[in-house]
Amino acid sequence: MITSKQLLETIYKISRYSDFKRVKLDELLLINQKSKKAIRFVKEKQNVQSLDFLIQKTQHQIKEILNFNPVKIDIYLINQPVPADFNNSTIKVHSLSKYSELRHIDVSRQYQVFSRIKGRQSENYYYKRLMADNDIDRAMSKFSPVTTILIVLNVLIFLINLMISFSNPSGNLIEKGGLSHFNFVHGEYYRVFTSIFLHFDFSHLLLNMLSLYIFGKLTEYLFGPLRFLLIYLISGLIGNLLSLSFETTALSAGASGAITGLLGALFVYMIISKRFEKKLLIQTAVGLLIFLLMSNLFGRVNNWAHFGGLFGGFFVALMFKQARLYFYMMTAGLALIIILLLMNTFSQSEENIYNHKVQAAMVHGDFKEAESMAKDIFAKGYEDADTYRLYGLVLANNQSLAEGIATWQTGLKRYPESAVLNYQMALAMRANDDYKKAQSYFNKAEKYMSAKETKELKNELKVFGE
């Protein structure tokens, strides 16, 4: 025998793990507007006349809701036999008397999986969840597969990176797909997406995943799984491209740009649907502000990615809510925006982020690590004139000045007009008391350096060169 709790649990799971939505709880009616199907559970005892009336009433109710005739209506009589044969191409009447039969109702694959997990909540719990009469409550109780997958994926990637470099999980993010202008303009375009799934530390991950859980469930419920995923990824893309256009030295990672895009999409839905009070719009704006302020607690916050993600989510959501003609026009506009951001990104002078890491190691006195980093730069083929300068300084400290000079001379063969290498050689020759060569290298460097930078050395060479 099927109990009242088992029936409410079944209706809750159907509405949570399928596209069927509860319409009338007092009449146990659920409708799938996508497939134009309906399910009705009936606890009251039925005879031929009452069931015939119930069928006609159900058809009328569903037609009022859908504005057209449903393609299929399944009526399940609970703990009672079917009094007569009412089946036709649209109507199917079934008799259910076992809990196991409830679990095998064919509504979706998700329901077939989760219906096997016995619910341990009270009957009142399921009743309250089913009584939710607003989109927010329904969204939070609805199973969100894409949001769940994104959260699991982010956590798994974080744990894998943590195991790879347990002592310092954020130290090698650039090697794991973090976003940097230098790598992107050198052809590693995949970083605009891989960086969305990387986080610096646990607190960074926790804030983003909590935000993704809340705003992701809402957006996925209101827009559907596929559109939600597009909003998420395109928002992250726009945010990262905007970041690349203005930030050329920092390493960026995290899902916050994509998450602010979800907030932008929620604003669009609330404004266009006109189903939400102004109070809720204000609360959402406050939620966005809190998220941005919380994000700024991290030392490596990327506000360009936040602003770009917010715009991207707003724009893409607006595309989905427009007529087909405007959708195509806005798609072309989005492509133009991406092209302009790319043009601006490639027009920026590049900063070798790997050189910055070597210099940071030197500042902290870790010349052994700096030497290892410099060798990696050469192995990757990312060296430039400043790489030779830094590597020479490292070798001069770790081995001898002669090794440093040899490195700078090798660099000058590739970059004969490099101001930093010529200036460094001038300093080295001065240290060796070879003021004639020092003056020669200085004269080359002076062509490309400011008077302020060369003033001290110029005066010194002038005194000793006389």
C-alpha cells in the first residue's frame, strides 16, 4: 500500500528530477510544457462516472494552462483498481498500489536514478517543498545537473592540483592553465577557458562554489541547462578577454567572472519577465555587491574579469530573450565585441610573466629557484632580452661574473639593440675596470634609455674615463 508520505516524496522527486512542474498540489497535477504531457495522481476512490468527470476536468485544466491540447495524460489511481477502460491515444489510466511502482514511473532518466534513493525526510518536509509558489524556492529545490557538474569539476581540479603540488597549490597555476597576457598572445588561447576552473586556494574556491551553487541553480532553472552553460562560458570568456585587454602582467584564475555573468543574466530575466518585485531586484543587486566585495578580500582579485563577466551575462541573456531577428543581430554584435577585445589584447605591449617570476625569486633571495625558472624559460622558447639579463645576474651570483658576462654577450648577439643588455654590459665592464668598453656599451644603451636612468653611470664613466 502506498502511503501519503511516499506519494508526496514521489511528486517532489518528479518535479525535482524532470521537466514536470507541480501545478495543483491539492489535485496532485504535474505538467511538462516542453513535451506537452501531464501526470495526475488520484487518491480518492473512483467509479466510472467520477473518473470520466475527472478526465474531462483534467483535459480542460491542462488546455487552459498550455493553451492547446496535451499529447498525453497519465492518470494514476492510488491504492485502487481502474473501474473501466478509459485508455485512448491521449489518456492512459493506471493503478498503483506499491511504492516500487511509483519509482518506475517513466518521466526522465534522472528520476529513474534518484527515485531509487529512499527519502528520509518527513512528510511535512515534502509538503512544504511542494507548496513553494515562487520561482526562487522552486529553483533551489530543483535538481540542477549542469551546476552540479561545474561544482564537482572545479572541486576535483582543485584537489588534483593540490595533490600535484601539495606544499604550494597556487604557485604553479600558470603551468596548469592560469590566464596571462603573455601566454595568450603566444598562442595558448585555451587559457581563457581553463583559467575559469582554477583557484588560488581553498577560501577562493569556497566563495566561488557557494556563489555558483546559489546563482547557478537560479539561472539554470530560469534559462534551462544548455542556455545556462552558454551564459556561464561566454561570460567567463568576455571577462577574461576584457582582463587581457587591460592587465598584461598578472596571473588570473577563478570562476568569479563567469559567476558575475550569471548575476547579469538574472537581472535580465527579472526585468524582462516582470514577474519579480522591485524588492527582489534590489536584493539581487545587493547580492552582486556583496559578492564583489567578498571577492576583493583576495589579493589577486581581477575586477576587469568581474565587469566583463557581468556585461557578458547581461548581453547573452538579453539575446535569448529577444525575437529571432534581434537574436541574430545581437549574435553578430557579440562576435564584433569579441573581435575588438582580441584586437586590443594583441595591440598591448607584452610583458614576460616568466621574467617577473624570476625577478620575484631574486628579490626573495632564492637564486637557486631563480636559475631553475630561467632555464625553464629558455626550454619553452619564451626568452627575450630581459631573460638574458636576469639569467646573467643569477649566474653571476651563483657561479661567477664571467658566466654572467658570457650570458649577456650571447643575448646581445640576438638582441644587439637591447638597452637593458647593453647597459648591463656597461656595468659589468665598469666592475672589471674596463672603462673603454664600458663607455662603448653605455653609448649604445643611452640611445634607448632616458637621461634619468643613465645619469649616474654617465657621470661615473666620465670621471674614470678621463
